[in-house]
Amino acid sequence: MIGETRQRDAVDAARGQVADLIGAKDPEEIIFTASGTESNNFAIKGLALAQQSKGKHIVISAIEHFSVLNAARTMEKMGFELTLVPVDKYGLVNPQDVMKSLRKDTILVSIMQANGEVGTIEPIQEIAQITRERKIALHTDAVASCGVMPLNVVDLGVDALSLAGNQFYGRKGVEHCG
């Protein structure tokens, strides 16, 4: 019992540290997973399934990490519809293209914060303003950006964010979805 209490205290402390790192208001919002892929899967599938009574339309960018794309494709097999928003030659998502892709039954938008291959930083705050006005959940994959650039979930305006601890000096296999 004492060992369990220490383990729980250690996890709670780590949850608090991650919440502080990303500006989350409540450490209970932090969920630890085994990988960035698992975090993205958890966010996409969980948000979609939790809101399916409101609609079944998901919007992602055409250059999302395969874990986001595969999770969205899995949701298609379950009766959801998917729209891929194009990017320009620099890999940049135009918020107006996101807005044009939205429908009455759109329940989720997922756009990565930064592209690890080309370095493009997406306009998440602008996209968040669009989704908030329409009460649509917004997820961002911040695996490539956490620890490299400032990251605050409140300032970004996202409902869910995936990151990977091994990207900012954490141990491999310790990932987070907040």
C-alpha cells in the first residue's frame, strides 16, 4: 500500500509538472500514454467518439503525422467523414481553408502545431478562434514543437494537445495527451 501511494504521488507530481509546462489549468487534464502515436490516437478517436451525437465530420490538414491520419481514417471506417485541408508550398495551413471545410456536423479539427520535417509553424491560434466560435473541438499535435518553442494550451486555444516527453529530455516511452 505504501508503494502504491508513492507511485500515485510520483505520477501526480509529474502530471503537475507537465500541466505547468504547457499552461494547463488542471493537472487532472494530463493523461500519460506510451507514445506520441498513442496520444494522437487517443485524442482523435476519443474526441470523435465522445461527440458523435453532434456530428461525424472531422477535418485535418493534408500533412498531418501518420498517427493522426490513420486515426482519422479509422474513424471513417466507423461512419465518420473526413476532410483533408490543403497546405501551401511551405506546408502552411490557411485558416480560411479550415473555415471553408467546416460543416454543421463538424465535431473535430486536428492541425499539427509545427511540422518537424519542414519547420512550418501553423497558425493554431487563428484556427482556434474559428473552431471556438463554432463550438468545434480542436486538437494539435505538438510533438515536434514542445520543448522547442513556447507552448501554452490556454494561449493556443486548443481543447487537446499531444506531446512526447522524449522530445524535451524526458525518457523514451513517456508521452502525454493533455
